[in-house]
Amino acid sequence: MVLFAVPALAAGMYSGTHGGHEMMTIGKPGVAAKVDRTIRIGMIENADGSMAFDPVSVTVKQGETVRLALTNEGEYDHEFVMDTHEQVMEHKAGMERLPDMSHVDLNATRIAPQGEGEIIWTFTSPGQFDFACLIPGHYELGMKGTLTVTAN
């Protein structure tokens, strides 16, 4: 088992702690044994130079624990970051300033070409959130999507 230290300045809107994990507006890291379902998301590069997630829209229920199974089908590194629109844009600005920064954010992962990764997440707050690849230029080429959390 590999453990990672998470610095206090990880991206996201935090609202306190819960069960030893910091709570973000979008939710908190989930427990694999409690996953309700898996959602597969591909990271693709198109012949016209555009980039995208497939699907570009995901809906989950408040309180649901989801395994986001991510597959990078392209030739470039991609990342998956999910948060409020404001936090995604703040993270994007940071990536533009420091494009080689490494991430330790619990709500994000970077995946090498032809690689796979996952985020297990419990969505605690209803609302509209964003997901995006914030490697400089990728967002502008279309790598963004909407994550909707419906109320119970």
C-alpha cells in the first residue's frame, strides 16, 4: 500500500474534515468497498486536433460513491480534475503559470498515453460541477465536461 501526504494547499473548496478526510464542496474521497457504480470516461484526441472526454456529461446522485475509471486513449498526457467551476479555473491559471507542477490533489489524476487511472469519490453536495484536463492548451481544445450531482 502506498500512502501520499497531501499538502494543505491542495486545490478545492474545503468545508472542514469528515472521517479524517478534508471535505470539498464536490464531496470527498470514497472507499473502494463502498462503490455504488463505475463510470468509464475516455480521454481522446481527434484527427482535427481537438481533444475531449467521452462522455462530456456525467450525472450522479448526492451521497453516491462512484469509481471514475479513466482511460487515456491518446498520444499525450492528460489529466482529470473535478471541482466547482471557480476552482477548476483557479487550477487552470496555476497550470498555465507552472505547467510541470505535480499534483497531489485528491480530486485529480494525471494519466500517461494509453494509460488508465481512477478516482473513487463520494459526492456529498448537489449542484453543477466541472471536470477538465488542465494541461496548458488542452482545455481550449475541448477537454472539459459537466458533472451534475442530483439531490436525493
